[in-house]
Amino acid sequence: MEATMARRALLLSMSMTLASFFLIHVYGEHSAVGQIPGSRYHDQMRKMQAFRVSSARHDSVSLPLSLSPSLSSTGQPPEAAPSPHVYHVTSYGADPTGREDSTEALLRAISDAARGPSTGSLLEGIQNLGGAQINLEGGNYVISQPLRLPATGVGNLMIHGGSLRASDDFPTDENLIDLSASSTSNNEENKESSKDAELLSSSSPYNYEYITIRDLMLDSNYRGGGIEVINSLRTSIDNCYITHFTTNGILVQGGHETYIRSSFLG
């Protein structure tokens, strides 16, 4: 009996030992298996975090490229470029119907344009008028004297958009539009202009620069010529119809780079 009890105790002890060994072994296996995925997970998380940081840096570098180029560094849109000054001749009293003489009104508009705001100089001695425009507003104007620019050098000016017709007493040796600083007249204003021309000759070899005459109908009425361009730079005559002249439709002397395009003489 005692031998039987001893055998049972031995078997029970061996069973508990095996069970303990089995549990330890299984726990060890599960612990080892759990550690490997956990390590890979953290590795993957570190890689993802590094990727996010890299993406954030990339976005921060690329952000300025996505901003509108029209925005300034302060986030405000830049100011629009100033528009050229436009001088409407009817506001000076010019008659767009052609019934009244408009010479004085047109000369006042030209004078104001030539004395208007300046944006510096072009060629030395020539004032940049910033693209000022003398707008004839599609009218038909009768003139009894040539339309002359001031004797002092000016540039970047346009005369456009209407018709000019010589009156019956227009001087037969003159032109409707006169781009010369040496022209003289009996009135005091043009005498002063001639004096200015003498002063100008010492500071600049040219009279005008970037004068544009565009979209005009010029009727010389068989008294003189159309356009006179003397000693000027980069003059543009574009889309002009010049008719009934007895001297020259367009006279160009001196200067250089006079551009005549899409114009009719006859």
C-alpha cells in the first residue's frame, strides 16, 4: 500500500513538473512571438512619422509656389499701373461738328498734355509724358492754323481718333499737324516757343520722341500738306487717311525711326 502511494506521489510530481514546463515554454513562445510584431510595428510607425515629417517639410517649401503671383509679400494685391492721361478736346471747347473753328481749343488741349505729369525723361532733354493721349473723340474739326506741339522736347504722346480739315483760309505753305520745333508765327506764344527751341537745341539734338499719330482723317482742303515730322525719333503714323494736299501728304526730314503703317495718301 505504501509502495502504491509513493508511486502515485511520484507520478503527480512528474505531471506537475511537465505541466509547469509546458506553461513556461508556451508563455515563452508567445512572448517571443509578441515581441517581433511589436518591434516591426514600432519600426513602421517610426517610418511613417519620418514620412509625415518629410511631407510636411515638402509642403512648407512648395506653399509659396501655390500662392497667386499677384499677391505681394504683405498679402495685398499690387496697385494697378496708372492709366495714361487722356485729354478730350470737346472739354476745351472744340466743335466736333465742324461748323466752328476749333484751332484754339485743340491747341489748348495739346498744350495741357505737353505740360502734364511727367514720368522722367526719354532721350536726354525730352520729357516723358507717360503715354498721354489727345482724344479727338471721333469728331470732325476745322482748323485755320497748324497743330503744333510745344517747342520744348516732349515724348510718349498720342493724337488719335477723329478728323481734321483745313479751313478756307488755312496757310498754303503749312501742314495740318506740324512736328517741328523751328516753326514760327506772328503770335507771342509761338515766338516764345521758338525761343524754347533755341534753348532745346543746346541740350538735345532731337525735338520729339515716341509721338504717335493714329486713326485720323486729314483733309488738307487743297491748302498745304498733311503731316510734317522734323528731326524726331521713333514717330509712328498709323492708320491715317490724308487727302486733298497740295504739297506733301507726309513730310519727314532728319531724325530716324519714323514708322508709317496702313495709311493712305491721295
